[in-house]
Amino acid sequence: MPVLWLILIIFALAVAGYFAGRVRAISSVGGNSRNLHSLPNYYGWNVAMKVMTPALLALVIWLLAQPFVVNNQAAQQLPQTAIPEGSTLGLVMSDVRRVADGLDLAVSRGLMGQEQASSLRTEFTDVRERLAEAGIALGSNVSPDLLRAAQTYRSVNATGGLLMTVVVLALAAGGLALGVRESQGEFRARNAVEKGVRALLLAAASIAVLTTIGIVLSLIFNTVEFFRVYPAAKFFGSFTWSPSFGGGSELGIWPLLWGTFYISLIALLVSVPIGLFAAVYLSEYAGPKLRAWAKPLLELLAGIPTIVYGLFALLTVGPLLLEVFGREGLGWMQSGTAVMTAGLVMGIMLIPFVSSLSDDIINSVPQSLRDGSYGLGATKSETIREVILPAALPGIVGAVLLAASRAIGETMIVVLGAGAAARLSLNPFDAMTTVTAKIVSQLTGDADFSSPEALVAFALGMTLFVMTLGLNVFALYIVRKYREQYD
């Protein structure tokens, strides 16, 4: 049974259980709902939760576990000789799944029956030609071992799907029966529902935490694998980035870190003054009417996709800078893709981050500080300079650090606006690249994930993760310290 139908059946049983539990609870007290321990709706929700929770939980676990079981059973049908030299079990299993999907498609289109698909033999049938009729193109002929593994894959997958349907529906029906039986007047349905809601919220929080842990562990394991095939001393000590999938690569991280910090520095030099001045004006000088439309309009910049900023850098800012600083101008710039191009556009993108956070921080400074300054005869500008900004400085520093973290992790603007050259240069009109841009380039195409040239992307990602995590933690520490002082 398709998963969507299974989910719809579970929800239908939950709806039916809701009304059944509600009606049974009221009827158990002779129709007088005032004699119930809880409101009637709680009895209905108790039944619905007992239907959905175990069934959906089993469905999710089954969907996550079944592919591993099916792949393992199919892989056992492949002898070592079925894996060509230079290939891997993962690549062969991709062919197995492609053949299995082709057989399923051929059966669904009526080109062959279930029995025929299960009994096909390469000695008597050109499997590649039969699958081509179903629209599945294979790059080579299907070997007997590959076909046998694909048939096992289909068989185990179908059996698993059938068992999943039976188990999930049985759990839903059992939950329905249990919930309806519990729907008596003295049953504490409200307490049961509250416990269920608390467990649901805990599960949601756990998913977020476990996802983060999973991402970090994935980075760590692949980074360790990279350092097994490429020395960490060369990665952190070399000043040359020259990957070659043919071997002999120089994978020094420093040119990428320099490009990352250089572009981020220019972006912050653009965004911090403009964003901070805009925040001061909107919070201290602008009237309510102007602030009502100016601040949302400024924050629209944060909603523009970064690919649009990248195209803006490539098609507008780059040619404009080239016209002024290129060969026809000052002669400092060779092409439109440069550190300055990406830095300026990234700075524009970061303005709403700095402005919005700084505006909120300045507005949270106690009015008593302003009143005291005015009472001593200070002007508005003197109050802003001598009182408000020093009081808001920890929060503003936190906002700037968060903007820096955002700049370090940016990809599309760098790819389109800064070029792809990994170099150590002080010239802001040279093309450079960043850590994120090289992560994309190293994983683009048919890369061998066992090679250091592909695994280096995970080491770069781990380095980037540590840097941005450190900035975020430091920024949150400063902001929390500031809030504790003025809340």
C-alpha cells in the first residue's frame, strides 16, 4: 500500500476515534458531561493520540530502517567478482536499484507479469532491452548476479512494504480500541493528553538537537577520513591550493581562509557603518510614520535570495567597477569578478542584519538614561554618542559578529562575484575565492568520495563550522550579558 494512503487511513481512524471517544465518554455518565473528570474533547483527543502516535512512529522507523535491510539482503547476492575493478559496492548497488525500479515499472505498465519479473534469467532474456522498453536506460548489459540481486531487492522490498502496512494498521486499530475502552467518566483524559503534548514537544526539540549532532558527527567522521589520506600538517601548513583529481594535489587551506576573511572584511566595512547609522536614525530621529514604512522596506533586503545578489554582482556591480578601475580606467582591475565586487554586494546584503539587530538593541536602552542625559543639558547627538551607543555597545558588537558569521558562510555571491582563484593577495581588485565556494566546486560532478580531492570538502566544512560556531557563541554571550544588564 502506498505510504500516502497509509497516512490517510491513520488520520481517518484518528478522526473516527476522536468522535467515538467523545461519544462514549458522555454516554458513560448518562449524557451529563458535568460528571466527567475532563472536558469531552479531551477524551476524543486521547483516542486520536493513541491511534496516531504508535502508528506514525512505527511508520517513520520502518521507512528509515527498511532501505538498509533491503540493501543488505540484496548485497548478499553479489559475489566479490560482481564488483568490477575500480568500482565499489555502492556503485553496483545503484545499478541493482535501477534494474529493480525498471522491473517494477515494466510490471506496472503491463509489459511483464510479477511471476515473469521474478523468474527472468539473463541466459534466456535480454534484460537490458526489456528494460529499455519500459524507459529505463542501462549503460551496460545486466549480469546474472546483478539481476539476481535486483530480484531479491524487489522481493524483500515488497515483503517489507506488506509487513509495514500490517504492523502500522494493527497499531492504529489497537490504539483505537484501547482509547475507546478508556473513555469512561472517571478516566483522567486531560492528564493523559497533557502528557502526550509534552512528549510531542520533547520529541520535536530532540529532533532538532539530534539533527545538529548528526551533522557534526558526519563532518567529523569524513574529516578524520580525509586526514587519513592527506596529512593534516600539509592541509593547515601549506599556502598553495591546487587540487588535481589525477593525484599530486596541494590542498592548503590558507588561500581559502584569506579570501573568506578578506571578502567578509570588505562586506563588514560596507554594512556596519550604513546599518548602524540607519539604526540610529530610525530609533532616535525618525518619526513613527517614517519608521513604520522605512524599517520594513530596509528589511526587505534580507528576503532577497542570495542568487539574485550574485547575479547583481556579476551583471551590474562587476562591470561598473571594471569601467572605473579596469583597463579603460585606473588599470587596477583585470575582470569584473574580484574581492571588491563580492564584498560590496555582500555588504549590501548584510545591511538589514546589522540595522535590524542594532535598532532593537538601541531601542532597548532604558529611557531613564536618555532623560538623565537631557537633564544634564546634553544635546540629542551628544546623548547618542556619549550615552546610548556605549550602553548598547555589547549588543551592537554581538550584531556585528552575527553579521560576520553570515558573511563567512555565504556562497552564491562569492561564486558569481569573486571568481574562483585561490591566492594570497592584498589587492582587493584581484579575483579570489572562499571556503564555501571551494566546497561547492570540490563536490560538483562525478567525484570519487574516497579521494582526498573530494573529502577535503568535509575538512573545509568542519573548519568553517568551527569558525562560525565560535563567532555565534561569542556573539550570544555578549548579547545575553547585555540583556541581563538592562532587562
